[in-house]
Amino acid sequence: MLALVTTPNGSAPVELRDVPEPAPTANEAVVEVHAFSLNRGELRLIQIRPEGWRPGQDISGVVVLAASDGTGPTVGTRVVALTDNAGWAQRAAVPAHRMAVLADNVRFEEAAALPVAGLTALRTLRHGAPLLGKRVLVTGAAGGVGHMAVQIAVRSGAHVTAVVGSPERGRHLRGAETIVHDIDEAEGRFGLILEAAGGASLSAAIARIEAKGTIVIFGNSSGEPTSINFRDFAEHPNARIQSFSYFTSEAEERFAPDLALLASLVAEGSLKVALVESSWRDLARIGPELRDRNVAGKAVFRVEQS
Ligand SMILES: NC(=O)c1ccc[n+]([C@@H]2O[C@H](COP(=O)([O-])OP(=O)(O)OC[C@H]3O[C@@H](n4cnc5c(N)ncnc54)[C@H](OP(=O)(O)O)[C@@H]3O)[C@@H](O)[C@H]2O)c1
């Protein structure tokens, strides 16, 4: 079968190569991959991993071999799944508890956008629960995580202010009450702030958090450090800065129900995933577009089986 593998010394960071078929363990099913998505964190991984490494976490497709221990979906089921790696391939082995069944009205391309970015959006928002009536600020709202976080927060009853880099970047955004083009333009205080730009953006977030509010930091897209002083919290007493990692934030057995929840939001129409869709043969062209903030929402790739 074909798979994308890292080629640090090649003309592109990954290339399609013939690789062995997956060898599933007892609790793994084999999925024929129809689509996958690319995350900002994976852009870095494919630059630093050694020759021949197999990337890929977010996949969707059809189960072609069920897990031999009898758990998980049966052959022929359409699924979305989260793999550790090796997902950018025509077939991938996935633990049965890290996949969820797709309704017929959810396209593979939409589903493939969900695992890393959707789980991050959903689980960072849980740090602000209950969201009903709460003021929520989302930085990087044009991006993969941000545009889903805005919609899930709105669906949960929050009043959302979204930070996007420009009016053009905000064109695909749905549901935000207020859109600003710099966090410094965001007015008032917020009970929950999702922050992944870092640097000046995190400093500005601290200046906007309510007393006892929570800032969830889950990335550093700007690469800038932030200096923090206890006095910064003088007008925001007992506010909390919560670090977040999607993979370990909740128990392993929560992956399937959370993926199912995200897929159900897409099926019911309350989560619209903005997509830039291409063939997996175009990954080397689209990667720089994501790096340079030219992708609205998620970059997803169709996997041709022949
Ligand atoms: N901790 C975790 O578990 C976890 C999980 C998933 C993602 N992440 C991290 O969370 C961040 C967002 O992920 P994503 O998938 O949504 O990425 P993305 O699609 O590339 O979106 C990033 C957004 O950040 C904004 N941004 C602001 N300042 C930026 C800068 N200096 N450089 C680049 N972007 C900047 C951009 O919006 P504008 O162009 O509109 O300003 C962009 O839309 C990334 O840092 C990623 O590595 C962490």
C-alpha cells in the first residue's frame, strides 16, 4: 500500500512510498483511509522526525478488518479515528476505543478534521463549564481549533468574542457575537479565554480575564515568550492559567465518546467544519499555506485508493 513518509533530505518533507500493510494488535481495527487532516503541530513533526517516519493522527474511512478482540465497529462501518501516527496511508491500524461511527450525512472530509482540533476545542471549553451565559474569548479563531471552539461554545450557550487576524480571515467564522482583529480590541472581561498564540496575546488575555476566570493555554503559534508577574492578577484575583494537552487531558476511554459527540454535532448541523480540500499528493503544497496562516479552518486531504 501507499503511505506518506518523512524525507528530511528530500525536496519535500514527505513523499508517497510503498510500505507494508498494517499489522493490527488484538484491540486494533484496520481502516481503509478515505481522508485525513493536517495539524499545525504536525508541520513541525514532519520537519524534525527521521527519514522514513510515518505521520498522521486524524483519519476517517471504512473499517476493513474489525479488532480481533471483538471490540469496536464491524467491517464496513464508516468511522472517524485518532491514531498515534501512521494515519497518512491507504490503510491504518487504530485502537477500537479511539474511533466513532459516522452518520451517513457526515462526509469523510468533514470527519477527518475532527480528532485533534475538535477534541482540543471541546476539551479546552470544558475548563469553563458551565458555558451557559458565560463570556468566552477565543484567540486564533480562524484556525482549525478556533473555528470549532467558537461554534461549540455558542452551541453551549456562551457569548463568544473571536480574535481573527483580518476581516478576510474571519469570513468563514460562524456564531461569534463579536469578531475583533486584535485581542487588544476585545472589550470587557471574560470567564473563559482559549489562548494559543502566546507572547503579547497571552499578556493581553491576562488583562481580560474575570476574577476566578480561566485562561486555557494550549499552544504558542507565535513562538513568542510571555513574561508574567503576580501583580498582573491584581484586578483579576484568583484567575487561573490552565495548560492543556488534548491527548492526556482526559482518560483513554473518553476518546470514542468525545469523537462521537463531535461527529453528532456535524451530523445535526451545529458544527460546520471549514475545509480546504485537496488530494494527499498535494500535501507538500498545502503545508506552507497552513504555516503561513492562509488556510481557513482545516486542511484535509483525500486518500486515493488506486
Ligand atoms: N495542546 C494541545 O493539545 C494542542 C492541540 C491542537 C493544537 N494545538 C496548538 O494550538 C494552536 C492552534 O492550532 P490549530 O490547529 O488551530 O492551528 P491553525 O489552524 O494553524 O490556527 C492557528 C491560528 O492562530 C492564529 N495566530 C495568531 N498569531 C499567530 C502566529 N504568530 N503564528 C501563527 N498563527 C497565529 C492564526 O489566526 P490569524 O491568522 O487569523 O491571526 C491561526 O488561525 C497551534 O499552536 C497548535 O500547535 C495544541
